[in-house]
Amino acid sequence: MSAYSQASLPGGADLRLPKLDYLLLTAAIALLCFGLIMVASASMSIADRNTGAPFHYVIRHLIALGLALVLSLLMFKISMKQWERSSTILYFVGLLMLAVVLIPGVGTTVNGATRWIRIGGFSLQTSEFMKLFLVIYMAGYVVRRQEELSYQLKGFIKPLILLLLAVFFIMEQPDFGTTAVLISVAMGMLFLGGVPLHQYAGLLGLVGAMLTAFVMSSAYRMERLEVFFSSPWADPFGSGYQLIQALIAFGQGEWFGVGLGNGIMKQYYLPEAHTDFLMAVIGEEFGLVGTVVVIVLFVLIVWRAFRIGALAERFGERFSAFVAYGFGLWIGMQAFINIGVNIGLLPTKGLTLPLMSYGGNSIIVACLAITLLLRIDYELRSGKRGAEWDKE
């Protein structure tokens, strides 16, 4: 079964297009394009004020998109078997990258956080790539240690030790948002991998206690949590400021928004409008309708990821299945946290909106995740099961 579909070109030539999940690809491209438009709308005033060049952040965002496209095309050529063989090595590479960023003089500190390594004109955020490596490692572990994971306590303790090592490095940066995403994704993949429910319940309690300790160990996290459980108006010019401005932006947008470029909150009031609070700008300029469209696109991506995973598992490609599950969990969880923070459903925490927010590392890693999903889909269609896959 060929993994290509043919279409005729003028002159009789054949255009061979790979058979892919074009619904997934379309949803991802739609978010990337809409994200570029909104980054431009949200960042021009602040870029002009900070750098004197209104398109400063837009140009950097375009460069990141171009780099993501090149890396995605290269990554698409790598088979899932190669990723499976390299899964453990990649995880230790990720741990090494997390450790290196904490070396004095190597890591770059911005706003009190040391999360980047400066390489020429590019800042490498190691924790973003750790999300990619974690999913690949956990998928490989679940496949290799299936029996041990299902029947022995040590089966799910082993990967948790390595996860805790990554969490330690990330919390030293510090980056509580990424920590929460990594733990949530790992927990989800272990659950899908067959960890017994009684052990999983104990693990949930342990993780809950650990996250509580992380929050209580930081004064500013406790302050944000207190404001969340009371009201942002309790500290309108401090911990509650960002949420108040975001809620005002959503309120001004009403049903259909004030129009692209006409938002007020992004100009002088809403901090991080082009990164963490991009969804609030969308809510103001495109209203409830625009917000719902973005949410639907994310739901569509998560659905396709789990559908690809379910079909891969049915066809015996368990590593590919768990990679797909992991990326679905990751993209869905991060989008949920970001949107939840923007609308006041969750305490304020800095996490980008996948595929949309300004941030080169976030854009690149999210595009690579989509690429691997497409690669899994492509391999299933190109095998002997391609005809059965196409009927699904």
C-alpha cells in the first residue's frame, strides 16, 4: 500500500502527496497562522516602546516559525524505530541540558529565572525540549517494562526517580508551570501504561504532597494562591493585577470582540500580552466566538492525537501509540492551564499557549510534536495496514 496519493498536474506530470492526517495538520497550521496574527497585534505597541521597532517580536516569531519548519521537515524523515532506540539517551541528554543551564556564567537569567542558554542570537530554553524528551522516554519505558509496570511496585518507581531528577533541575530555575506539565504528562502516560489503580492512587497522593510543598516553599506562589482563593481584587496592583486585566479584556470583547488590532488592554495594562496572556487579547479582539474557535482547534488536535494513538496500539505499534498519547496529553494539558489562567479558572502561572504564543522554543517544540504525530500516522498508512487505516 503506497503512502502517497497521486494528482495530475498540467502536462501529465504526477504530484505525489503523502497520505497524512490532514485534519490534524490543518488544525495545527490554523493555530500557527492565527497565533502569528495575534502575536503581531499584541506585541507591536510594547515592541515599539521597548525597542523602537514595532515588528521586533513579529520578526523573531517568524524566524522561529521558519526554523520550526526546517527542523520539522528533517524530523519527519526519522522513523519511529529510531526514536524508540534513542529514547533513553534523549532523556539523559535532556537532563544534561537542564543541569548545564544552572552552571554560573552559562545560563541566562531573565526576571529572576535562569532558564536559557544563549547560543549566538538564539536563547535555548532547555525545559521546553525536556517535554519532548520526556514523552519519548516514557513511551519507550512503558513498552519495555510493560509487565514490570503492571505487576511490580518498582516498575513505576524507576521512571519516577528520573522524573524527580528533572523536576529538581527545573525547580532550581525555577519553573513551576513546566514542572506541573511534566508531572501531569508522566502520570497520564503511566496510567495509560497499566499501573495498578491502588499504586496509582498512592502515587497521586505523593505527587499532590510534593506540589503542595513546592507551592508552600515559595512566598510569591503562596501569595498567588491566596489571591486565587479569595479574589484578585484583594491585591489589585500586586498578585491580582494580571488576572484583573485579563478579565477586563474578556469582558470588553463580549460576543464578537472589538476587532483585530483594536484591543486596549494589550497596550498599557496587560503584562505579557504576547506570551502568557495571548488568549486574553484574543478574547478582547475576537470575543467569545474567537475564544471558542481556538479551544475547538486544540480539542481537535488532542482528539486526533489520541485517535492516532488508539489505532497504532490496535495495530501493535505500542511505542508510537504512547508517543501519540503523550503528545495529546501534553498539548491538551498546557493549553488547558494557559487558558484556565487567562480566565481565572487556575492560579496565575507563566505558561505559553502551544503553537500560538510568542516564544521560539515553545513554537519549535510544539511543531516537532505535531511532526511526530504526523510521522506515526504516515508510517501506519504506508504499511500493510494502510487500507484498514484509511477506512477508520
